[in-house]
Amino acid sequence: MKEEIVISIGGSILLPDDDNVSYIQELAEILKSLKEVYKLYLVVGGGSTARKYIKWGRSLGADEATLDELGISTSKLNARLLIIAMGKDVYPIPADNFDEAISAGNHYSVITMGGTHPGHTTDAVAAMLAERLNSDKLVNATSVDGVYTSDPKKDKDAKKIPELDYDRLLEIVSKSEGGAGPNVVFDPLAAKIIKRANIETSIVDGRDLESLKNAVRGKEFTGTRVTG
Ligand code: UTP
């Protein structure tokens, strides 16, 4: 049986503000090569589409949980785009919940999910799915090349941390603001789940496809490794 691996694919790398079809094609090629060796569970984020809808919904007066639902819908829309790019052997719809994803895994090599419930991000979905699958490994492909001492987009003295433990990660990500919409390198709820389930997590820049491939294969990669 193939080893099962969950990859959280940040919507911000799949769908930044501009047209990204060639990146999606390249990512799909890497994932197709990985699916020969691994059963892939791909949890896709909302990216710029989520950000736009959440901004518009907030301006129209929606509460945060309703805005979260917009984020969940856009993550599923993005997952559908990845399904198209992946071609065959893929469960044809984003699974709505973990039971559906796990049963789809009995028949397909690639399963996608988007968000599930308000109050967290797709990183937390990926961590929960990895826990349900009893995985000891999770890969988070995001828009920064690892965990920094503070937000590198706001603090020029921020330093990348190549390796850290669950508690230090929790300390760093707990400082993030709440509310709908993407804002932190790794969701605090996801950090709690990887700690309780002892899931080693690799955080890589998803645009660095070589590092993404190496992280999945358990080889050296550029990014941050989170362990117990
Ligand atoms: P993302 O998972 O895309 O946020 O969810 P992110 O990880 O911070 O951003 P990227 O994609 O890596 O850039 C987008 C929004 O959708 C809602 C939340 O509001 C979240 O901020 N969401 C998503 C949920 O409420 N529940 C979910 O399970 C997933």
C-alpha cells in the first residue's frame, strides 16, 4: 500500500492576484510524479479569491462566521481547479468532510479537500486529516519559505528558523490576529493538532517546487521542519 501524505496547498500560492495557470500546471506535474509513490490528500486554500470575497462580504456587513463560509466556498472552487489540472486518478470533487476523503482514498490516488467549518483555515483541515489518517508527516506549502521569528513582511529583522519544536511554533503563531481571511504562516489550531498527534510538519514555499518535492520525500529542503 502507498504511504498516505497530506499536503496543505495555500491558496495564496495557487491563486495569487495575477494569472497563474503555468504555475498550476507545473505544480500538477510534480504532484502527478509524487502520486506514483504516495497517496496524496491535497487540502487547498482560498487565496486571493477568498480575500476578495471576505473583504466584500465584510463591507456588506456580514458576521465573521458568514465570511468564513465564503472562504470555505472559495477553497473548494480552487480545489476544483487543481482537480482539473491533475487529470486522471483524482476523486472528481473536493471531499466535504474527513469521512468522505478517507473513503474516497480507498478508490483514488489523489483526494482533494477545501475548508470544512468556520473558525479555522485549511491548514487546520490538513492537520486534522493527517491526524485521522494516522500520518506522522504533513507538508504545508505556503507563500513564505518557512517560519520566521516575526512576520518577515512587516519586520525587516525577522529571522528564518530552519527547525523548531511544536511549543515554539505555537508561541510564534499564537500572536496572530483572529477573524476571517488569511494572515499567518500556520494556523494556531493546526499547530495544536500537530502537537497532540505528533505529526512532523514541513513548511515550504510552494513556489519552490524542488523543496516541496523534497519535503514530501523526506529529503533536505529549504524551509522549516517542526518536530516534537
Ligand atoms: P485559507 O485556508 O485559504 O486561509 O482559508 P490561509 O491558509 O490563511 O490562506 P492561504 O490560502 O494560505 O493564503 C481562507 C479563509 O476561509 C475560511 C477562513 O476565513 C480562512 O481565513 N475557512 C477556511 C474556514 O472558516 N474554515 C475552513 O475550514 C477553511
